Amino acid sequence: MPRNPLVVVSNRLPFRVVRGDDGRTKRIRSPGGLVSALTPVLTTRGGVWVGWPGTAHEAGKRGAAARTHRHQGFRIAEVALSAHDIASYYSGFSNRTVWPLLHYFVGRMEVDPAWWPVYDSVNRRFAEKAAEAAPRRALVWVHDYQLLRVPHHLRACAPHLASALFLHVPFPAAEVFRILPWSRDILHGMLSADYLGFHVESYVQNFLASAQLLLGCDVDPARGVVRYDGRDVHVGAHPISIDVAEAEALAGGVSSAWRTTTDAPIEIIAVDRLDYTKGIVRRLAAVEQVLERQPATARRLRFTQVLVPSRERVPDYSQLKREIDEAVGRVNGRLSMDGWSPIRYLARPVPREDLFAMYRQANVALVTPLRDGMNLVAKEYVASQLDDDGVLILSEMAGAAEELQEALVVNPFNRDAVAGAIQRAVTMPAQERRARMSALRARVRAHDVHAWVTEFIDAATLAVKQARSRVSPALDDVISRVGPWLAQRPQIALLLDYDGTVTPIVDRPDAARLSESARLALDAASRTPGIDVAIVSGRGLDDLRQRVGLSHVTYVGNHGFEIEGPAVRFRHEAADHVSTAMNAAADALRELRIKGALVEPKGPTLAFHYRGVPERDREAAVHRARAVLRRKRLRAVQGKLVIEGRPLVDWHKGHAVLWLLGHRYGTDWPTRVRALFVGDDTTDEDVFRSLRGIGRSICVAPFVPSQNAPSDYRLPDPQSVIALVRWLSAGGFRPAPP
Ligand code: GDG
């Protein structure tokens, strides 16, 4: 496999910056397998780690906060976040909206519309930082639920870069995921990557089902492929693991858990980050039940709960901390005797050496999250049992349960089942313990975090190679999806915008000429039996007719205020009343003398083009133009770097298209006609919406639009639109005659 440079993008950098007693800042390496697995890969391949250093940057100190510097042989590119960004993007949308939903805690999901734009724009900044820092031919590997829109923004600002995304948390069932009001935007964001990885196969299948249900994508569940925007996006299961060598070294310094005497104390351990997904309160209730109902066992038990503080800024978490404190206090208060307390509660971070010593010495590990992407504690406990002894009780709601099937697998919501598993673990014969633990340990050792990194990068690299070698994938995609639909009716109404759809966008509107090959393609289509062609534009009717110059085509000009073509002639009544006001408005706009602006009177409408106005003056120019239109009682409509002045009536391209279809084919036209519209401008979105469900539409855009576009498909440029027109005239979608 070629070894391209790697760019890792994650919310947090691989270290924390802290201020020492002497007032100087220093970096402390973040704990965890991910950092230790990725660091050597970045060091040998070369590359960059893009992330947030973990502290809010103060306004005015941007230079210091947003630096790029070196760390252990690779570069670090910091993304600076303000206190407002952190509140909305991180504590808000990431941790109060997405996190609970992905963990099936629908009732805890909070929806604040102000958070989403900040999440999206912070994601854009991560993408821009990655694009800026990425070496040529790099693979950009994005991590986790805080950054699901990064692949989209990356494709928009650096389409040459290959990207992959790994989700560290579960991907829920489609019916749960769709509850998120931005579910489609998130899917668009994720599918912009070349490769997607989840921990286990069930998350892969849930994701495929969501892409099918919510975006209408074709999916191949057996191969793990989503057909999206003309590309095959491959999706795979990659169960994350731990640094086994490190775990074994740390656990090696202490002696075995099981003692020879039968009445030795039995240690049970649980280790969690403070989170409601970890099921700590329910677990304590199961422990309490054992202590109460199994007095013989109870006297020998000691249960240790390690709890690492987390997300203290989120209110749910401080409330949960109080609940756990109270539950521990209650059990210890009720059941302690002779100076012995059943629960040892360590609500603080424990040094890694001590943690692994505790794993080694624990007879049983109780890992009972209510939902967990994988759960590394389960694997760390297994790796620490150097003499293949010890019992793992594992929740079936953790991704780890799909792999670690030799554990005692329980439903964490079932208190009797958890209490029963504790009782069974405590009394399990040594033979059974060894049989189970040696199988578990062999599995964890065979697939450590280094293997995980290598396999993920290899799978992503292969997917990138396959996806990027295809020619004009977007056109292939549209053809394969629209063809069968067109073939269901005898007649096609092909409706095309002009500027940016059949001609490329140019600086001055009068320079937008139809190429000879495009004219020939449109002419052939308009003469093909069973196909009617209409050009639907904001341009004046005469201008449009002159530019296209084809006699079999219908022209819808002035945003639908004028229509003319074979057997049709229409002029909206408002068009006649408004011409005086329109001329006066055009004069007033010219009198503004805005440098670079162009005023184009078109009869019933006018256009104020400001593409030529320097960027810094555009906002003021638009403001002044809108004020003129308001004074003249005209409607101002925003287009691409143009403000349109229109009569103050509710009429637009969408209405005109529906009028034309009804006029030409009768009101029940959808039963006989397939209406296909292609457009690129914001004013074309009116047609996308009008045709939704009764026709289909294609948006011309180099990338998938950042928000949910109301069109059904996308083509990247006018050349592919013309190629589609040629394909239609050739009749490729009609079934071959018998
Ligand atoms: C997310 C997903 C997925 C805990 N207490 C201490 C301490 N820890 C370490 C553990 C373990 C890590 O924290 C926790 O990892 P988990 O996997 O259990 O859970 P999340 O933090 O929720 O992680 C999860 C993971 O991402 C990876 O993809 O498995 O499902 O939710 O490594 O050892 N470390 C130290 N002291 C402690 O007191 N030093």
C-alpha cells in the first residue's frame, strides 16, 4: 500500500497545555491508546495533527492561539476556539444534541437552533486548517462526532485531498437518527468522505439504512457501499483496540488476582468516565442487590468504582455526579459493618500505572454501559489478566460485546441479570474462568490498536484509489437513477435554466454565449419525439430567444413573467402594470453610481449585478439597491451576486413551470409526462420545490451544496448537463424494443 502522508483531525490535540507553578505553560500528553497508536504513524509517514488545544482563546490573542508547530517529529496545527464556539459547538451541539441521540438517549437530546450554525462553521474551520496544513497527496483522517461536517467542507475547499472518517461512538438505528433535525446535513457531511469507519458491523448497517431512508441513496449492505453523489462510498467495521504491550507492561508489576484460599476477598472493579451512558447508578443498584441478598458472598466482596470527571460544563453531568455520590453514600451507609465498607469510590483520575495494577488485582470487571461505542476498559481489563484468570461481565449494549463474546454478557437494564452475573462470576470454577479469559485475551492480543490503525488506513487508501479513478461519476449516477424513472412515461418535459446551467458563469451577463456543441445538443433534443425542451431563465424573453436561437424550444423569460414557444404565448398581467416603476427603478439604481455594478432593465423585471463590485463594498451596494427597490414598491430577490427587481406579486419560475406543464399537457400531466428541471441559481430553488414529488430536479454545483438542497440530484458543471441532454436525445433510457 503506498504510504501517503497522514493528517489527523480530532477535536482535541494529542496533548493538553497546562500552566505550571512557575507560570510557564507545558504540554501533557493525553492518555489513551489512540494517541500512542497514531503518534508513531505520523512520525514515520510525516503529517499533521489538527485539533483544539483545549483552552478558550481570548479575542486579540489569535496569533498565539492559532499556531502551527512541531511535536514529536510531526506538525501540530491548532484550531482556536472562542468561549462562544466552545459553548455552542462543543458543550452544545456535540455534547447535548448529538452525543445523547447517538447513544439512544432521545429524551436527553436538546435542540437549540443557535448551536447548529456554530457547529457547522467550527467544522468548516477545522477543514480549512487541515486543507492549509496538508501535504500534497495526504490522507485526511477525521475523528468522531464533533467533526461530522468536516469531510463536506474539506471537499469544498480542497477537493484533491482524500479523506476518511472514523466514528468512536455508536451509530443508531435509522428511525432514531432521523429524530435529529439536522440528520440529513450530518449524512451529507459524512458521505463527503471517501471512506467511513465504525466500530462494529451493526453500526455500519444502521448507517447504510439511514443513507437509504433519509437521502434515498442506493446502498449495498453486503459490500458496505453507499452510492452518493456519483461516488461509491465504502463503509467498514474497524473495532478499536488498546496498546496491548503497554497494558501488559503496566500490569506485569503486580501479582495475580485470584488467591488460593477460598475465603480471600473478591475484588470487583468498574472504571468509567462520568457519563450517563455508562449506567453507573443502575450498576450500583445491582451491586447493592447482591450485597443484600447474598450475605455469604457479600462478606467477601469489595467493589471499587473509579470515576473520572468529564464535561463538567454540561448541566446533566454535574447532576449525575450528585446522583452517583448519593447512591454510593446510601449503600455504604446501609451496609457497612465493623469498619468495612462494600464500595470503594475513587471519584478522580487515577494514574495509569495504578489503574492497571487495580485491573490486574481485580477478580471481576463490571463493564455495564447502557450504550457504548466500543468500551476500552473491557479490553484493558482483559489485557491485564496475564495469567488468563479473571471474569469480565460485559453489557450487550457496548460495541465490545460484538467481539468479546466469551465474557458474561448481560443486559444492563436488567438488574436481576447483572446481579446474577456477579454471583456467577464470584462462584465460577477456575477452569471456566481460564477457558473464557484465555479466549478473550488471545483475541485482544491479536488485534491491538496498532493493527487497528494499519487496517483502517489500508482500507481507506484502497477506497480512495477505487473512488477517484472513475470518470465523471456524478453524470453516471444521475443517469443510473433518473433513467428508469423517465422510462415510465411516454413524454419528457426537459426544463433548463440558461446561465450556469447550459453556459458557464461569466463575469458579465452579456458575455454568456451558448457554445455551438451545446446548441446542437439542445436542438437535437428538442426535435426528438417524446421530448419537449424549455429554457427557463431570469433573462428578458428577447435576449433569451436570441442567445439560444432554436425554433423548437419554448422560452420562459423574466423569471416566468413571459413565456413563448410552439403553441404557447403568455404574459403575466403584472408585467404590463409594472413597466413604468421598473424603468424608474433602473434609472434610480444607475444614479447610485456604484463602481462595478451593472443595471440591466428587462421589461417586467430588472437585474442589479454586483459581481464586478469589490468584495468589501458589496454589502453596502446590496443594501442601497434593496432600498431603491423598496421605495419603488418592487420585490427584491437574491440571486448569485445579483439582486432581481420583480413586480410585487407571488409569481416565480416554479409557478411558471407548473403553468406551462398544465397548459401544454393538461392538469393531470404527471400521469403522462416526466418533468425534469436543471438549474444552478438560488432562484431555481423555487422550481426544485414546485416540482418536488411530481417531477425531478438537478442542481448544477461543483460540490454538494452545504445545506440540504431541495433538488434530487447534482451535476458538477454545464458540460455534464449538455452530456445529459445528448444522452436523452439518444434515448438511452428507453427499454430496448423486444
Ligand atoms: C469513546 C467511546 C470508545 C478511565 N479512568 C481513568 C482512565 N480512564 C481511561 C480508560 C480508557 C478510557 O479512559 C475510557 O475509554 P472508553 O472506551 O471506556 O470510553 P470513552 O471515553 O467514552 O470513549 C468509547 C472510545 O471512544 C474509543 O473509540 O471505546 O465507546 O465512548 O482508556 O483506561 N485513565 C487513567 N485514569 C483514570 O482514572 N489514567
